[in-house]
Amino acid sequence: MHMADALIVPGTAAVMAAASAGAAAYSIYKVRRENDPAKVPVMGVMGAFVFAAQMINFTIPGTGSSGHLCGGLMLSAVLGPYAGFLTMIGVLLVQCLFFADGGLLALGCNIWNMAFYGCFVGALLIWKSIMKNGASKKRITLASILGSVITLQMGAFSVCIETFVSGVSALPFKAFLAAMLPIHLAIGLVEGLITAAVLCFIHEARPELLWGIGTQERAPARLSLGKTLGIIAAAAAVVGGLLSLAASALPDGLEWALERVAGTAELPAAGGAYEAAGAVQKATSILPDYAFPGSESAAGTTVSGLAGALITALILIGIALALHFFRSRRRG
Amino acid sequence: MSRIGNAARNIGKLDELARRDTWLNRIHPLPKLLVTVLYLVLVVSFSPRQLTGVLGMAIYPFILFEFGDLSFTSALYRMRIILPVVCLVGVLNPIFDREPALTIFGVTVTGGVLTMLSLMVKGVLTVLATYLLIATTTVESVCGALRMLHIPGILVTEFLLICRYVSVLLSEADRMWQAYSMRAPGQRGVAAGAWGSMIGRLLLRSMDRAKALYQSMCLRGFRENSTLLPVKGLESKDLFYFASFTTTLILLRIFPVLELIGRLFV
Amino acid sequence: MSHIHIDISGLSFEYEKGHPVLDSISVSFHEHDSVGIIGANAAGKSTFLKLLVGLEMPPQGSIRIEEIPVEKNTLSKIREKIGYVFQDSDTQLFMTTVQDDVAFAPRNYGLPEDEVARRVARALDLVHIPHLAGKPIYKLSGGEKKLASIATILSMTPDIILMDEPSAALDPKNRRSLIHVLNEFDHLRIITSHDLDFIWDTCSRVVLIDAGRIIADGIPDVILRDETLLTAHGLELPLSLSER
């Protein structure tokens, strides 16, 4: 579910980057407070480990197809959610730079959709609360599957929202969800099963490596489940609010997308919203749409524009061929 | 498994390109990174129907690919992961949006076709721009640029170590897979019974390696706030690069260059 | 007798209670010594080296490096004097290029960049690999990695060099060049290995350890030729000395 740059607009990118940066800043604060200088090399090597583990094909029983691992929950179950989150950021950056898997601009989205949910919701919330009375094979399996399925659903849902508010697809929001969620249910299940298998193995071989395992008579948690849920809900609300604000400020992305969903502007309320959005848009849009005097670019694309593209392409290819010709002559 | 080998080869190839000595490689990483981000922002800022505008932005990667002596084919090869997704999102646009947008030689083009095409062009251009950055900038330089942007040292060090150890762990995973597949002929992936022990053993080995690595770093004076790499200063050519490309890109974004050229002829 | 660099008395260490890895070891090493610590697997060789630089703590008994006792608050001082070369070069080399890795320690000790550059150049010269300076680590061969590993500690200008199984996984040619490089050094160097031919070629003194105790300590000509002694402690005569 890596998002490409093309699927988002600057507003979406900025909001999600800010949200992810916030989560990263908090994680850095928490990791620094642990005061364990060995954490950094561990994060580096474990990041490389996740990357390598993602490259292994897993045969899915009964289907003949193969699946892969994402690894956010697994990593957090070993490193803790904060170091796990920071490690996933590094992994996503490597994927985006070296493999074009997810865009540089969409990095904030991808960190949020994959790392944030996997590490914070999957590990901090689900894993930790299931493990609070000690670990067993059953509990590990339950936590891994539940954690992976839920966080992948949340991730897929976020992908839909981010694409929708960016307004690049004419696909209605509901149809988009209907396509994304079931696929990610299956992916989440496979992820959960692999995670469970690995963590059960670790539990048997080196149980002390697992994070967040409570004992029977544990002191009351400093952060209760309710409080944690509250914090995450508040964070989600803030991000959602910012995202819709950014969306309303887009050149015409949301407007365009809304039009698709609502058919035409039949809803009177929607008409009001359009005008409001238009006003905000005029006030905040960084770059004006093409408004060259005498330009007929109301639709954004014109015949003369396309002709210009063709001519420019021909000129550039000519220059390129000339360059190659001279280069090969020089080398020869 | 070819996936693992492919990944290692890809990283190796990019690293080799980044270590060449062309003028683009010699430009300071910070302006290159900033120009790349600016370019990405400008490309995706076009509204869905502005196909001409997006096409105009292709001038930048095209010219720099030529001058940086980079190959389009290997850049486009990288898109096999991400482009299908982008296409999938856009491919239904013509069905949902049938409103005619313009007519070329009597053929009516609908808004859906325009939005689909501009989405695909955006997809290609953004991947090209990122490739342009990483194929001319080494990992160490990227880290230097991140430090100059005040990205916390903990993240930069971690990123550097990931890049260093990806090749080591990929070859370890490859060996484990080979050892597995020798004893499980005909399997295309790891069977469910071995999921836990295979990845689990790789995980344990990685944790041990991390511990040894930490010792090795400590023995050579590593502290948490150590700066691993010196930060290079900006030279006038770097500033010139930054200023000229920023201006050019913004001008490309604001003025419909292609349309102006086209109107000379049509 | 030359200056004493390392002085150890009554050193014991255990990971688990009741299972000592090292058992009351007393020994001292001098400037310019070239010592081979030999012994079968799990004899306690690596633990011995790690105790010297404080990677395993706390030992029972005393270790003094140039008169400084090895304790928690003297570690940084001691680690500036001792270079430790890990068995696995991929653990030793964690930066992306050879020159950055060799420059790591001098930079961490806060030297100015021009001095760092001088140190790097000199260290690479000493192991005869100046041509590899700009090369990324993942492209090096096993032998090149080992030489680069040694350069990373030479750039700290240590008085003492410790090496854990340096000849493991080296082909004959790389092995020979490593021997050549080691024999050019003037430092006190302590090498652990069960590759007795390698010890024969590089060491002037041999210490045999078994089950955490020093069994023998003497010149290679005596210990490495003593077949009964070696086989009694899980080792064999060096190939170059055995008669066929």
C-alpha cells in the first residue's frame, strides 16, 4: 500500500508529513529518555533485517500464491513501539529512494499509513494490552493477527482518504474503499500469521527479547488503555481536521472529487461548501492556475498546449541525439 | 530467490551511479534534495485536468538525465512497482468522467481521459525526479543534507546503518533461502511450517550482530551524539544551481510554456 | 626487559554462576610483543580479549593497561590506547566507504578534518590499500575487508592491537598479505586463533588456554612443536611443522 507521489497533492503531503514528524519527534523523545546508546545500532541493523525479510517469498497454504511481510508490528514487538517506529521510517526512506516504492513527497503518508498504525496501534495498544499478563503462544498469535489485520485496515482506509481528498481519482470514495479494504484484510491476515510464527519462535528461543511482556502481578500501568485510546483518537481527529482543511484549500481537487461523489452540485449545502472552499482556495492557493492573458486554458489543457508539448519533445530528443553523437565521437 | 538478488543488484547499481564523477554528482546534496522536493511539489500541484502543464514539467528531468548521462530505461524499470497502482487509480477516470473537455482535429477528449493521462504523467515524472536525486547522490551525502536540515542525528545514523547493512542482511537472507530451497525443491516460497524459524533465526542473528556492532562502535569512540560524517559547506556553484533551478521550475509552473510554443505553430 | 604494557593478575570471569570462562589468569605482555593466544573452540580466548577493552564487565582480579586499571570510568582512556579488530569484518566496518570508516575514530575523538585526512592516508598506507579509499564496503573482498578493518584501528594510533581470529575465511593470498602486514608492525599485538600456522608465521610468543586456564606460555618453537601438549588440549601441530 505504498503511496506514489502522483496520488497526492501538496496539501495532503504537508499534513501527513507534519503528523508523521510529530509522531517521530515524540518517539525520539521517548527513545532518548530510555538513555540506551545501543539502541541506535540496533535500530540500524534491525531496519536492514526488516528490509531483507520483506524480500523473502512466503507460500500461503492452500492458495499457491505467495505473500510478503511489512514488519511494523514484528519490529515493535522486539524494539518497542518508539524505536520500532523510527526504524520503519528508515526502512520506508530506503524503499522510496532506492526502489521507487512509495514517493519522497508521499513519505509522510506512507509513514503514517504503515509505520504509525503498525507501531503505535498494533504494538502500543493491541500487543501490549494482550501481553500485559505475560506471554503465551496463544496470546502472541492473537495479538499478531489482531494487530496486523486492524492496522492494515486502518492503513488501507487512510490510503483511500488521502487519495480521495487529493482528488486525483474519479472513483467514488465508497467504491475505492470497497476495493481496498477486502484486499488488505487478506494481506493483514497473512502478515499476522507470519508475525505470529516469528514471534512465537522468538518467545521460545529468547523470550527476554520480546517487548511489553507484563508479569502476573504488575504495577498499574502509567498509561491506561482508555487514556491511550483517547490520545490516539485525539491525534486522529487533529490529523483528520487538518487534512480536510488542506483539502478545502486545494486548487480544485476536493471540489472535483465531491462533484464525482454527489453527481452534480444538486445538494444546496454542497453548493455553499463549494463557495466557501473557493474563497479559502483563492486566499491560500500558493500557485495560481494558468491565467495567461488570452489563454483558453479553462480546462487546463488546450490543443495548442499539446502541440507545444509535441514540438518541445521533438526539439529535446534532437538535442539528446546530438549530445549522444558528440559523446560517442569523443569517446571513440 | 531472484527477488533478494535483484534488490541487492539494484542498490549496487544506484550506488555505482552515485559514485561517478559528473558535474551533477559534484553538486552539494542539499540543493539537489531541495530542488527535487520543490519539483515534486510543483508537479503534483497541477489540478487533475492540466495535462499540458504537467507535460511541461517533463523538461527538467529530460534535460538533467541527458546532462547527468543517466539512462531512462533503468529509471523507468523502477516504476514497475508503483506505476500499476497509479494506473489502477486513474484508469477508471474515463468511465466516471465523460464530460467533453476539448476537441483535437474533431475528436472529443473527455475530462476523464485528461485526468487519467495527467495522473500517469505525474507518476512517471515524480519517479524520474527521485531517481535523478539518488542516482547522483551517495548515501553519505544524503545523510549530510539531512543533518543540515536538522533532522535528528538518531534518525540519520539509523538511516546510514540501514543502508550499510541492507547488503549484508540481504546476502544472509539469500544464503538462508538457498539452504532452504536445496532441501525443499520446487517450492517457490517458504512453506508455512518454516516461517517462524527462518525469519526468527534471521532476527536473532541480526540482534546479535547489532550488539557486536554497538561494541565495535564504542571501541572507536562512538557516543550517542557523535556526528558520523563531516558536513560539507556550500560553494557558489551549489548556490547557483539552487537559484537557477528553483527559478526555472517556478517559471515552468507559472507560465504555460508548452502552450506558448504551440501557439507559434498552431 | 622492555616496558610492561598489559599486566593481568588473578583474572576470573563467568557468564553464569559456577561456570567460569576464565579462571585466575595471571600474565603480562610487553611492548613489541607479538602474542598468539591459542586454544580450541570455547576455550575462553575471545572472552579474554573482550575483558581487556571492557566489552565484558566486571572481571574479578585486576587488569592494568599501561598502569591504568580497567574500570568503568577509565574505559574511554583505555580504548584510545587499544585497537580491537573483530572476527567479523562486517561488524568492524559499519560506515559506507573505506575512508569514512577509517576516519570514524579520529573524527569521534574530535580531531580537525585535515588531521583526520592525514591519519586516514597513513593508516591505509600501513596496510597497503590506499587505492581502496573511496570504495564502498560492500564491494570489498574478504581479504580487503580484513585489511580495511585493521586500518580503522590504526587511524587511532593505538599502542596495542588485539585481533580475534584474523585469518578466518581468508584465501591463501589474502592470508599471506595479512601476515606480511602484521609482521611490519612494531606494536604490542595479541592475536587469538586456532589457526596455528598463522600463529607460527606472526607471533613471537604463544599462550595456550584451555577451559579458562593458562596451560603453557612460551616461544612458538617450543609450544607449537609439542604434539602431545597440543593434542591434549584439542589442537593439532601446525601443517608446516608436521612431518608426513
